Amino acid sequence: MIGFKQGKSSKEIIVGAHYDAVSAGKGIDDNASGVGVLLEAAKALKDIETPYSIRFVSFGAEEVGLQGSKYYANQMDESEISNTVGMINLDSLAAGDHMYVYGGAGDSGFIRDLALEIVAEKDLNIGTNPGENPAYPAGTTGDWSDHAPFKAKGIPYGYFEATNWALGDKDGYVQTVEHGAIFHTKNDTLEFIESAFPGRVQEHLSSFSLLLQELLKSLGSK
């Protein structure tokens, strides 16, 4: 699914979330949560003027090697790549202990940096990878989700996720203190997540939704 919103500029932001899930659970965290935040932003911004044009894209086959996002990125020609300001990826937003936003290193991390400014302004409980694992420097993340094919094309990324970088190998794969990883397990259901972490789904999705909408209204406005 691709939805397009015209902005003041023909320059574009891609907002993406994968809609496939593994069969172990119901895929509520991974990744109905991301798709829900994407759709909410598309609805909320429908009649609001944004600096950049926006493509809202739901990708398939993320769980089998990022196949949907790889296909999309590989179909982009040079003019489309140069016209794309950045890609914002939404993946596994509901269950993790903490909310994060990531971005590239150096100047390519401008989406994350602006997002963290908005977090401070709106007093949201969202941070970024503290960089305790040297393989993933502070503010960045690994190439395991749908941002990666766009990053490989030289397109800057922002990435929203809920997990816990203090646990396990400090690589973001262990999402919670109490129950470990929720994604890719039988616990990835709305019933379990709401029972185990009362109020977390509502807090996370409302916070990420607000951040995404404010980010899309702010990118390119200065």
C-alpha cells in the first residue's frame, strides 16, 4: 500500500512500516503497532500543509529478509533517490520497556536529532540508543529493519522502536526485563501485552503518533 500526500515542496519523506508478521503470535507489536501509527499520521495530516511531500508505504515480507522494502528501494531511480529527503521506519512500537528514535551517524542523523528536539518540547518519554555496545554507536541502530535498504541507497533514516538497550547483548533484541523478547513469540498478542504491561500500548502509540506527526510537520520548515 502506498499513500501520497502533496506538500509545499516536491521533495519527499517516505514513512514506512511492514505489515507482515511471523506466525508465533498475532504480530501486535511486530508490526501492527507500526502500521497503526503510520495510518494515524496519514489520517491526521490529510488536510494539514506539510513542508515536504510524504509517501506512506506499508511493506510486505520484512520478516523474510526485508524483501518488500528492498524491492521498493531498488525500483527507485537516481532522480527519485535524490528527491527523497529521508525515510522514517516504524517497527515494534508497543511492547518494549523504553521508546527510542534512531538515525544515521553524523549529519545523516538529522531526522533523529529533530525528533529529540520535539521530544524535549513535548515532554515525551522517548530517548535514543545510549551506545553502550560499540557495534551500535549512540543514536544509531542495526540494519535489521526496513530502513536498511534506503540507508544503502544513501537516503538518511529515522527509526522508531520500543525495546531495552540495557539488556542481553545490549543490541536491542531483548525488549523487556520481565518477559524478554515479545516479538516473534506467542506473547505478541494484544491480550498478553496489555495484561503484562497495563497502559503501555496506549502510552507508546500515542507518544509515537504525536512525535511522528510533529516531525512530519517540522521537517523542512526551517
